[in-house]
Amino acid sequence: FIQGQAQVGMDDHIGTINKLGKPVVPIVYDDMQDFKEGMATVEKDKKQGAVDRNGKLVVPLEFDEVGEFDHGLAPAEKDGSFGYIDMTGTEVVPFIYGGAMRFHNGVAVVQKDDQSGVIDMKGNVVVPCQYDWIEGFTSNLSRVRKDGLMGIISIFGDVVLPVEHDHVGTFNDSLALVIDEAKGGYVDMTGQLAIPQRFSSNALTVSNGDFHNGIARALTSGKL
């Protein structure tokens, strides 16, 4: 049970019951996700919508996909295009994208013409769709990739670390691994080198070279 409800199945359908065993979300759906912000995506006959914690279908079953809600908005797919809806299923950001991720910190990564960009919760473009990949803003910074090279941008779209590096790791302990020509060092959250690129680098460094609890693995003379 989570917050008084548990998912149950019956006759190949799914819903929820309360602690008295009484149905809350009717057991009529083909699939159901966990609740997020009081809403859960449900699927029936290959169409998705969302129910609230009272079991009421508040987002109609008219979408090909409904993602998780964040601050009242969720990515959704309809007729092969992605946009964003509110908790009633009303379109907030037009369905003009080829892909859409959930919002984090007020922004979301979207795709158009196989390129990634960033929008805010009103649909305004923060970063044009110009990168091959944008990781997403679980913090105020995101890694990006373009033409095989990596860098870092801010939540406002500013380039913090130029997109010209062979590899950029994730920030841990406020430092990120940066590798160029098989030499690794670390940048701080302003994009400045805090530890020079003097360490050797290989596939193991890329996978395990990030800082954790103040310590990072480093390779010198072929040894960790």
C-alpha cells in the first residue's frame, strides 16, 4: 500500500483498492502507472489518460502516451507528435515535437527533426533544437552533445563549458570529469578547470572517473 491504496489485478485488468478492500481506481484498465502529484497514467484499448486519487478519469483516454506529471504538466503523444497537457488533459504546449521529456526545475528537453532543445512550462523556447543530445536539468546544469563532442549548458541556455570535448562526466561533489585526447581533468560548476587534464584516460576512466564522496579514480602510467 502507498498512501492508502494498492494496485491489484482482476480478469487481466488493473486498478486500486483501499485498506478495506474496496475499489478506488476501477479495475478496468489494461495498464496503470504509479501516482505522481496525485495523478496516475492509465491505459485501455491502447489509449492512455490519467486518473486522480479518487479514481476519477480526469485526463480522457485519447492519447497514445501520457508521461509523469511535474508541477501540473505531463508530456503526451497524440497522432505521432508530442506536446504537454495539464491535469485535465488540456493542451498547454502544442503537439509539434518529435519527442518530449518530463519537466525538471521548470524546463523540459524536447526533440524536433532529430535535434534536442529546451522549453519552459509556457512552451517558450529556452534552447533551440540544435544539439544531438541534452541530458536534462535535474540540476541547473546539463551535459550536451553535438557532432560527437560534449559540453555543458545552464538551465537558461548559456554555454558553461564549450561543446568541444571528447567526454564530459556528470557533476559529483561539484566537479565533472573532462577528457580530451586521452587526458582527463575536472571542471567546476562554472566550467573552469579545477584539476588540470594531466591524468591518462581509458574506457575505465570514462566509466568510473567521477568524484564520489570527495574521491575520484585517476590513471597514471597505466595504473589506477
